[in-house]
Amino acid sequence: MTDQTFPDVDADLDADVDLNPETEVAIRQHLVQVALGRAPADTVLRVGRLLDTGTGLWRDNREIVIAGKRVAYTGPAGSWPGTATTRVDLPDLSAVPGLGEVHKHIESSHLTPEHEAALVIPRGNTWTCEASHEFSNVNADRTLDFWLEARRRGSPLKIFPLPGSAVPPTAYEHGGGWLGYDAQRDFLDASRMVAGLDEVMDWPGVSDPENPSHTRLWGMIRATLERRAVVEGHAAGLTDLPTINAFSAAGISSDHEMWTAEEAMDKLAAGLFIELRIHSLSEMVRGLLDLGLRDWSRVAFATDDRSASDTLKTGATDHNVRTAIAAGLAPEIAVQCATINPARHMRLEQWVGLIAPGRYADIVLLDDLDSFSIHQVWADGRHVATGTDYLIDVPCIDWPDWATKTINVGRALVPGDFRIAAPSGRQTVTAALLRPFHWADDFLTMDLPVQDGAVQRDADRNVTKFAVIDRFSGQGAVSKMFWLGCGPRTPDTAIACSMAHDKHNLWACGSSDDAMALAANTVADMDGGWALVSGGRVLATIRWEIAGLMSARPAEALDRDMQALLTAAEGIDWLYEPSFNPRWQPGFPERLAWATLTCSPWKWCLVAPSDHAPEGLVNVATGATHPVVW
Ligand SMILES: [Mn+2]
């Protein structure tokens, strides 16, 4: 071989965190020389077999040649003509690509990105499309700074941010982030890690030109389509064919909210990419198989939301794959649904989704396929996990105030903030009531007693009080009303939390105004999280100091606090009534943090006070408002 000089590779091959063109070209020029055997590789990894996700076929006795963080070559063992620093032989293991999340809110792990990596990479998840409306609703301007920082410090989890379309979730929610055309254009131009636009959920806003969110939403869609990026969707309750077709015609490319296989088939036929979530995954897989789905390339699995505690218990993306295999999906197809299918959909297949040249050397090594048992994981070309042990250091990030000081109630709350006054001279009033996941066109009503001019709860009829506290403006505004079937029956007890999907104000629910004030103040004083109080005492807290949604600590430490809260909650008598959502269960109302959603198919909601809705009760589909008592 002649002594040739190679094209200058003058970029820092490790500076690929933004996939910027200079670095990307330099990396690929280098990979060309390695693949041809003209430049040395770092590692040659030999495996018993490798799943080619492009064909769905296993290739026996393969070698994977790694240079830097990328794959330079794959082929039969011994076929690469070059030399390498290190050789690793794993003849008993099966290699599949690093698993990807097409739609996940990492915020719902309640871990910051560097600790999320330590939790999910050992479970096979090496890349994640981050659906960022949660963090963006708290601090929109810092969306990319937050999601890319850990990678910039060497974390091997590739996070592809999708800034939130639901920022704000509806035109009737204020404070915190606000995103429109300019912001989305700037995000997409700032980093090639930005894959598109997070789930478009406000269908009334998209489809009704009179809706106050119409211009903002179409501005974000336009900025995304102009740059050939991906518009993700959320089409809960949109099941009739005209609406499904209109949803797809809008350029919204996916849905993860299907409830039946028939609905999924209709949405596939309308050109939507379908993303199956764990709580219905088994039935959906069986249903789609029964309906004869032959091409699964437009199907992926979406975690959407999974707490660190649940991930420690059941698994991460590997749990999704395992569940699909157990439901009868061929293991190879199940792996494709968590690798190349989402990668293609998100236009990322040049970097992830398959073990092939140019892509990141993210490799999951299985010791058993049917149970999807992971022996070890490689990411960015390094062996980073064995079993569930994460082998590399977690970057220590000293998150600045823009991430840690996001609870701005502006004052200490007092019991009077939660008092609901009756019109003068009344012994009873009619009250509007909601209950968790109340998707009906009308709110409920009930006559409630008045005492000392204040409308009273009625535990005997499962009626408690629920409040949303503005945590962004510093005005300390509080909206409150009566809810049915949730919260503590135990006297003088309350629960409060700074995760209130999707606007993430502060919510509190309790059997006394004193307890609600104590719980809400406790959450505000610790920069966010959960507080359970009773009899004037704080029984348990979980601190989420980052955006009031996450914590910068290991999953195991966070889980210990979660278990302590659940244990304390066992000592409380909780109200319960079945709701519109089959996932609403008796006991500690953890899912109350989801009951403040305002996306489709919600109608009447309680939001923080605004000029439009001073008491906070608003129909987010029509903009109608109503007093909470009359
Ligand atoms: Mn979602």
C-alpha cells in the first residue's frame, strides 16, 4: 500500500454534539479511510450474530469496526482489511442497535438528562427524541441549553429535542414559556439535534381559524415544515375519518394516543406514523396482528412518560420491546419498532437505528432474544453498561438558577387563598365540579353547604377542593373549585405538586384550606416537587429542584423518596370515584398531576387565573368560562 496522505481531518471528532456540518464531514471522511483499511480503527467488536434492522435478517459471526463514536464497517468476522487498537470477541451474544425513543418526555423520569442516561442506557436506550413541552412550558428560552448540556459534557445518551407546540398548551393558559414561529425557526437553526416539533395536541387550535392559538400553532408547524423537520402529533379522541384525514393533511405526522387497533389502522391509512404506548401495547400488537398488519415499518413503541421508579421496576425501552414480543410480535420486528422505524420516521437514520457505517456505535448485546435479556450495552463506541450497571461517570452539572429557581409564587400562601366565598346571604350554593380526566362537554354540578359565608367541601359525597396556583408571574394568583372523587378524606390533609401537566403550575388538593396552604408553600419553598401534609405536619416530600419537574440525582435516590411518599400516603384515607380514564385508581392520587391536562379531548378545565378566566374555570375547546359557585 503506497504511503498516501489523507484528507485533513481538522475538526475535533468528539465535537459532534450538534451534528454540525464541518465536524460531520470530517468524521465521515475519516470513516471512509477506516472502512477501506487505510486508517486504523479503535475497536473491532466480534459478535455471534448481528440483526440487520434494514432487512430484518440476522447475520452470523460478524465484526463491527468502530472509529471514535461511530461504526466504520460491518461484515463477516475477519473481512475488514485494517488494523485496530482493541479487539473484543463476544461470540455468544446477539447484537441489535441501540434502542431509541420516538416520543418521550424525559421530564417524566423526573431525572436530569445526565442521570436519565445512567438509568436508561443499561436498559438499551441510547437515543431519545425528547418531547419538550414540559420543560419548555417552564423555561422555553432554555430548551436547547437544558437538553444538550449533558451530551456536551460527554453523556452518551443522544437527546434530540423537539420543542413543545403546547407552549402554552392552550390559549387560556399563561405564564412560563410561549413559543411561536420565530422560536421554532431559531431552535431548528441552532442545532441539528433538533428533530422537529413536539406533539401538536391542540386540535381545536389547529383546525379552527377563530381559535386564539391558531396563528401560533401554524407558525410553529410552518417553521418546522420549512426545514423538512418532523411535526409530531397527539390525536387523543380524534377517531372519525374526516378528522383523522384533516389531522394528517395538516402535516402532523404521528399519533401515540390510539385506544384500538382499528383506530391505529385508520391512522396508518391516513398516512400517520403510529407510536404504541405501554399501557395498551399488548392489546394493540395482538389487535394489529389479528387485523393482518403486514408492514410494521410505520410503527414504533413510545414510552411517552415513565417515572424513574417505574423504570427501575419494569425497564425502559427494553420493557416496550419485551412486552411486544410477549404479545406475539416477531422479535426482529419488535426490535425494528424500537430502532430503525423511529429513526426513519424522525429522519435520523444516518445516525441511529441500525448498526452500519456512519452511525453511532450504539450496540445492545443480548444473551437471550425472546426475553430481550441485555448482557451489555455499548454507546458512542464504548462499553458503557453491564447488566443494569452503568460503567462510566455521570457528569456533575451545577445547574444554574434558570433551571433551579423556577417556582415563582411570589408570596407565602394563606388558608384564605383557598376559601370559596358564597354569594351573600346564602345557606347553600350550586357548585361546578370536575373530576380527574373529566372529558364530558359539561362540568358536573352539586349543591353544597355554606358556613360563615364560605362554601364547604362534603367528604360524605366525595367532594373536595382543588386549586391551581400561578407559579410563573410572581402574583401568587390562585384558582380554586370543588372536585369529585380525589384527594384526602382524612381531615386537615393535603397533597401538592409542581407537576401539573402540561402548563406545570402548582396544584393542591386537600380537606382543609390550612393544609392546602401548607402543602403548596412547602413545594414552593423547596423549588418544586411533591408535599403531603396532615394535621399541620409535613409527612413526606420529594424535591424536584430542576424546573419543578426533575432532580439532579441518581434514579435510586429519587426512588427512595418516592417510596417514602407512597408509604406516608398509605396512612391517609383517600377519596375515590371511577373517572373517565381507566388508569385512574383508588389510593394515593399520583395521577392528579395529569388531571390538569388541557389537550384534546379535555373540555372544562381549571387553569391559573387570567383576565379571560379570573376564576380559572374555562372550556379550553371553546373559551367559555363559568363561575365556580353561584
Ligand atoms: Mn406525550
